[in-house]
Amino acid sequence: MHRQLVIGLLGIGFFVACAGGSTSPVDLGGSSGGESSGGSNGGNNSSSGQSSTSSNGGDNSSSSGTSPGGSSSSNGGGNPGGSSTGGTSSSSSSGTSGGSSTSSSSGSTDTGGESPTMLPTVSGTCPTIAPGSSGTSLTFAGEPVDVWTGSGTGGPLVMFWFETGGSPTDVSFQFGTAQISAVTAAGGMVASFAKSTGTGTDTGDAVWFTGDFTTADQVVACAIQQLHINTRRIFTTGASAGALQATWMSYARSGYIAAAATLSGGLTGAGGFYEDPTTMPQDPTNVPSAMAVHGATGVDVVVLDFAVASAAWEADIASKHGFSMDCNTGGGHVSGPPQICPGIWQFFEDHPFKVSPQPYPPIPAVFPSYCVIGPRAADGGTP
């Protein structure tokens, strides 16, 4: 599929409240094409065959150090300038597989895996990120971002990209108010991007662009500086057009993204830099853990078949020796919420940067029964 066929494909957003609200489609007033609901979400909260596990969520790493010579090329794909995020902050255990890093902010221990060595540094000045913010609009690198923050430090950072015709407040529906509260209770921050820079490469349908990762870099750098976030727990999620952006970001910023969860996203095959399966992520040693939530093949379709796109992403993750989870709701477009929202947060909790060993299986009981370990075949079966 050529990129021009994807342009303007997601005009009406379909979402439901992860906090437990209505499951009816909502017209977001987009101007193009129209997103179809494609049927019910087909989901349930059955945990048949899945054993319950939990993550303490308290892992933390120090970001006070600076890795010498830490700048790195990102292959030019996700960063318009072709360079990486600049300087790098490094935790005390970076470069030691299977080791543990100890947080200087909370005293908790992050066991297994490594710490990012491609963390961005502040460019210019940061806005003041006040503890206890609730959907406050701040400006990062000249762009507006809504933030929710906790009163502590050392928590995770979750970055959200909305769908065509959506708004930054859609994070409350598509990630969920309960999950936002869990992030802030852990001392972390949720950042929901409000506007695109419109620069760089279009990642799907002219809603988000690779230039927006510069804004994300500043969000990360400022959150490290002011909230001392856990640098092993930086995640991204989004819906539809935002899910395509989150998919792209999982490659373009694999230098710090630990895991990505998408609601009807995946690889579009539109010919972009990170659509090429031979292209390595920004940090070739890190393939972020991927959770692909989608509807049924032939049903989750708005020009693009998002079930097929999700399967393509999972297959590419597997080819790069990464881990994926497939959640086929059996329904239509963006049909995972509200059932899937607790699972997204659980997936993030269980998958810090370069987690080792892989915690699944077993699959925690919080996941709906339609979630399985990937990759899933494009025809809807499991290989």
C-alpha cells in the first residue's frame, strides 16, 4: 500500500472509556474518510488458561550520570537531522546484561536487563513540571503537551498519541483514568501530545510526523531532570493514527523506549524508513517489547487493514529477536478499550528496558483471554 492511500484514512475517532464508561462509538468530527467501529469489541475479561502475576512497578534507575561519548546515530530515519538524541544520561548499570541497577531517587531495585544509553538531554529550557498536575498543558520544544504527574519521583513515563480527529484528553479513554492514576501514584508522568510539528516524515495519515519525536525527546529529558523518572520505564502508546506513530517511535527511539502498546496500529507497508524490515532500530541492541491490540482481519479496516498491519509489526519484531503480544479483540477499529486498558499498563509494568528474563509466559490474568504471545499470522491464526 502506498502512503498516499493512507493519507486521510482516519477521520472519525472511535473510542470508549477505559475507566468503565460507555462502549458506544463517539464521533470526533474528523474531516476525512471516517473511522469505522466495525462491530463490537469482542473482548472479555476471562483469564482462562492464564495465571495471575503482578509486577511491583517500583523499578528505578538513576539518570544522574553522563555516558562518555554517548551520542549515537539513529540512521536518520526517525530524526530529521539524522542524529540521535544528543547527549546521553546513563544509569549505574548500563551495559551489564542481567545485572541490577539501583535507583537514587526511591531506593527500589530494578533487576534484570540494562539501562538506556541514548537518553536525550534538555534542548533550551524546560517548562516547570509541577507535581500533582492533572491534564495541565505545558510547552516542550515549542509544542503543547498535556501532562499528569504524581507527587513523588522515580516513576515511569507514558507518552500517548491520539487518533485522527482526536485530542490529548483521549488518553483518559484509551489508556484509562485508572492507569493514569497508577502512573502518577508511582511518582511518574503521563504525557499526551496535543499538536504535531508537521515536520519530517508522515508516519501514517498526516496526523503525526517524525519531527514530533523531537518534542518527545524534550519531554523525556525534562521529566528526567525534574521528576527523576525511571529511565528504564519509558513507554509509548496510541490509537489508530497515534498507534502508527507509536509503532514508528518504537523503532526510531528504541534508544530509550522500553515497550510500546498500540490500539489498531502496526506497520503499514507505506515505504517509510522504519517500514523497511531490513532497517534496524535506533539502538540495534534494543527491540522494544510490543503489544499489538487490533480487531478482526477484514473488520478492523479503514483503508488499511490494521489486523494485517499489526501482524506485520509482530513478525518484524520477531525477526529482530524481540518480544510481542497479540490481542485480537475480534471486533472493529480501536475496539480494545475498556477491557484492554489494565492489560496495557500491566504489560508496561512487566517490560522495562531490555527486561531479562522475559516475564511471559505465564500471561497475567488481567489480560483478556484473546491476548496471546505473538507473533500472529496475518491470516488470523498463530504460527
